[in-house]
Amino acid sequence: MTASYATFPAKRMRRLRRTSRIRDLVSETSLSATDLIAPLFVREGIDHPAEIQSIPGHFQHTVHSALDECKKYLSLGIPGVILFGIPLHRDSRGSGAWNPSGIVQVALSTIHDALGDGLTLISDLCLDEYTSHGHCGVLDSQAMVDNDATLELYRQVAVAQARAGAHVVAPSGMMDGQVAAIRESLDASSLTDTAILAYSAKYASALYGPFRDAVDVQITGGGDRRGYQQDLRNSQEAMEEIALDIAEGADIVMVKPALSYLDIISRISSTVNVPVAGYHVSGEYSMVKAAGERGWLDAGAVMMEHLVSIKRAGARFIISYAAAEIAEMIGR
Ligand code: PBG
């Protein structure tokens, strides 16, 4: 009798790929709706939600329609949202960001009053949507972002958001020392239970393009954020940023964008003990949607592949504009 090579270990992969039940049984990564956080935009001074052209399926919401959207996410099994505000007026210090009657604070308290702890409310903590010049901080006399003066404002934003009902504040401005400053101000206001999700490794990326349209932010003079966001050529510095943020009190650290930075997610998640999140950003979402609209690829399948890959790389959860459609696909 001739030897059958089908019984050798070399054929193991084939045996384990034969049926979908067996494939599920041996899969290492699972993606569920509970791994997803949906971004949510609320705009001050509008009566009806306005579609965001560059992020298909997403809207600038009124406070009322934002609450409806939250209920939809809950029904899909999505555990939380991250809120971004678009104020009616902008000024040089971004005062709408910390004013108790600022749009995000109003939205947070409305949603929190209605849903309590049923939906986790994360608030993006930055000034860029609120400043007239579009930078993430206040400017000094040379029109450069003043790191330490900005921290004083971030402290106030954190307290305003937490008092309004944020369970988690998410500093995204990449100022040095921002996590320590925010933790200290929250604790000093007896808001010790409010968690910090730090955008720790946030790269200066062209993939944020569609988001800037969503919040109507242009940096004056065609400037960019390379002076404070990370250089995409580096990964060592991401390790340093993460270590500093954890030492300063970050409860969760995040890598952003996610797909072009899977190596960073993988490296970080294998070395730190706090949860690592990935932000699947606007450009990563919109380019797949655009190709899907042209019939060039199956947008749903590609989106699923991308999100599973972000989890496989080591992200514990993912912020994604595709949260609702992926939750629907998983539920089917
Ligand atoms: C800053 C912030 C940005 C995003 C999230 N928070 C914009 C930026 O850094 O320029 C981008 C998110 C995305 O592209 O989906 N408030």
C-alpha cells in the first residue's frame, strides 16, 4: 500500500478549513458588536440632521436626533459612542469646548439623562472644533500652539464633560502632559470615576480628511498638525508616548489611524497591560465606501476584513464609522 500524505500533519490546515463550523471552532479572533464604538457628531443651531457628504451614512445631528441615533446603536448591541461637537461660534480659545452650555455638554447630559449607564458616553476632548484657527490648542504670540496654556483649558474641558455625563474623556490633542493634567483636574473635582481614553499614538495622517469636513475645521493658513502629532515614519516614539500616557494615568490607550498602523497596535498590545483601542478613522472608512459605490469591491466584506484585522493585531475594541453596519452584518 502506498502512503497517503493526507494523514500527515501537512494536511492539518485543510482539515481545519473544511467546514464553516470547524473554521469558527479554531478561529483565534472574534469580532462582535460589543467591540465597537460609534462616532457621533452633534451640531449646535440646526433643526434637522445634515448629511456629511464625505462620511456616507453619517450626519451632523441635533441633540434630539443624536439621542435617537444612540438608541439605534443600543438596539444593535453597540456599547458606546464617542461624541464630537460643532459649535455655532468659534473663538481663539475654543470656549465652546468647556462652557457648560456648549453643544457637547448639552448632548452628553441629554443622552445621559435618557439612557443612564446603558450606553457608554465617551467625549473627544480637544479644542480644534471650537477654535477660530482650527488648531488643537491656543496659540502663542508666534502663532505656535502653546502646550502648557492649552493644558489649562483641557483641564476645564474634562471637568465640564464629566459633569455633563461623560463616562470616559478622550484627549486627542497630543499636548505633552495632557493625561496628567486632566486626571488631576478630574480628581480635584471629585470626578475620580471618570476614565481617560488617551489618543496616545496619534499620527499626523492624511486619512483624517473626511472628518475635517464633518466638523468644518480648516487650519488657518493651510497649516498642519505635524508639530504635535506623530511622524508616520516612527514606531519607537509611539512606545514612548504610550509609556508616558500610562504613567500619567491613562486607563485605555489608543492608536490612530488603525489600518496603516497595525504594526503599532501589535507592538503596543503585546507590551502593555492596559486595554489598547484602535481608531478606524474617517478616511479608512470613506475610501472603502467610495470604492463600494463604484462596484469595485464589496464594501461590507472589506470593512469586516479590516475590522477583524484590527482586532487580530491586538485592539481590544475599535472606534469605527462602520460600527452600525458591521453590527448588523454580525447579527444576521
Ligand atoms: C481631533 C480629532 C480628529 C479626529 C478625531 N479627533 C482630527 C484631527 O486630529 O485632525 C479625526 C478622526 C477621523 O478622521 O475619523 N479633535
